[in-house]
Amino acid sequence: MKEKLQALRAQAMEELSAITSSGDQLSKNLEDFKVKYLGKKSELVSVMKGMGALSPEERPIMGQLANEVRTSIETAFNEAKENAAKVELENKLIAETIDVTLPGKQPLMGRPHPISAVQTEIENIFIGLGFEIVDGPEVEYDYYNFTALNIPPEHPARDTQDTFYINANTLLRTQTSSVQIHAMEKKKPPIRMISPGRVYRSDAIDATHSPMFHQVEGLVVDKGITMGDLKGTLELFSRNMFGEDTKIRFRPHHFPFTEPSAEVDVSCFACGGKGCRICKGEGWIEILGAGMVHPDVLRRCDIDPEEYSGFAFGMGIERIVMKKYNIDDMRLLYENDIRFLSQF
């Protein structure tokens, strides 16, 4: 038995020294070694089971030798495991070394989306003119979106083909003019406000239409407000937005909530009114609709049209973005293509 124990120790030491792999394979090989020589079904346990056949005098001697063999194998195994862990750590540190002398990578800086940038620019212009920014719900009652704005039930704007109805009395707002009604109900004149935000219409997506887009509506109500005040305000806005040489013109139009009403054009900021591809050779670009607030709209908000008057205007932000940056397809603004957006 003595020879078997000594041979087993020599065999174990030889196999342990032969384990030279790394990583997961090293861990597996060490575990296999432990099971083979130190486990409950190991060869060492098998040899020790034969001690029952020894004489009483030999048993303590062989028992001590067996313990020495086991201890020496365990000690060698633990040392091999610790050395393996050190080597693994050193290899990991070498592989993950960071050269602090290398130049750093410049992170990409974000920037406002063209729509957000233009909306902020519009807001800043009107804040400078003494307007306040007022927000309102995107899910709106039919009354505020249509009836209060002098749009009766039989009006074509209420068609379900153009409007996202949630139920008979609730819809996704088709214009931010509804915010003006809320404002006039809560606050009496003088009122100077703009209401930027998202609006929704049931339009098919193409180069100039989207079921969701952005508007800025403006409202001024006070004593003695005239069409001249409207024209002066829009002239100041246009010069700040498109350049000091910008001119505007009014063309007669019809809006249910204003009377008189007008479409407002600005002189082309690309050619100065001479005619080019952007303005389609006309020298003018339509940007918004405007007019004097209809007396019935004022009455519905408990404002006396005999004492107060006002003007309102509205513009699509996407239209201004497209004209300002010479973009010919609205869909480009919503595709989140970094190659496109990084140009602005």
C-alpha cells in the first residue's frame, strides 16, 4: 500500500504540473484534477479503503502516510489554483490596458432638430414683441376646436376624412387656435399670446403632407386693435425671421374665425422677390393666414366686440422650415436620418 500511495502522489504531481492551459479550459482541467485525486470517488479514497486488510500495527502508519499524501496533493492543487488566478489576472490587465497618452475621442455633440430650432426662433421673436407662450391640450373637445371658432357642424372642416375623432365630442386638435379660446375664457383683455404645438389631420403622407405637424397660432385682443397692428406685427416678425429686406403682402381670403381675413406672403428670401426656383418664379412665398378676430368668436368668450377687437394669425412650422432651408420633402424631417439632420 505504501508503494501505491507514493506512486499516486507522484502521478498527481506529474499531472498537475502538466496542466498549462488558460481561461475556462484551465478551470475545467483543475476541477477535473480535484475530482480525480481529492473527490469522494478519487483513487486516493479507493486505496484507503484497502486499509481494512492491514494489520493493527500497519494501519496507523499507512493512515498517516495517506493523510500526508492527501495534504501534499491538496497543497499543490491550491498553489496551482492560486498561480492560475494570478496569471489570469495579469493577462486580463495586459489585455485591458488603456494607454492614457493616446488622444481622446471627441464625442458627437447633439443639436436641436430643425423644427425645434425654428419653433424656438419664432417663440423668441414674439417674446421680444411682448407676447406670452400659452400651451393647451392636444386631445380637445369639438367645441373648442370648431364651434367656438365659428365653424358650425355642417362645415367641411369637421369631416371625419380630415379630422381624427375619438368620439362624437372629442378629437385630436386640427389647429392650435383652440388654445386661444381657452386663453380668452380664462383671461380678459389685454391678451397677447402665441400657442405653438403639434396638430393632427387625417392626411396621407407625401412630400408636403403629414398626419402630424406643428403650428404656431397668435392672438392679440385689446381696445382699438386694427388691421394696421396686424400688418405691423407680421412685418416685424418677417424681418426678424427672414431678413431686414423682407416685405409682406396680404391677399383676400376666408377663414371662419376672422373677418376680414387674408393670406400673407413674404418676399422670397432666396432671390429677394426677383423670382427663382424656391418661389417658383413668383417672387413671393405664402407663409401664414391671418385676420381680425370675428365678433362672434369674441362673444362666445364673453368679450364685448363693441369694446374690444383683435387679430389672429397662424403658420405651419414645417412650411417655414422647408422654405428657410430649401427642403423639398417634409418626410425628411421625420426620418431621423443623422446624415440629413447634421446639415442644420
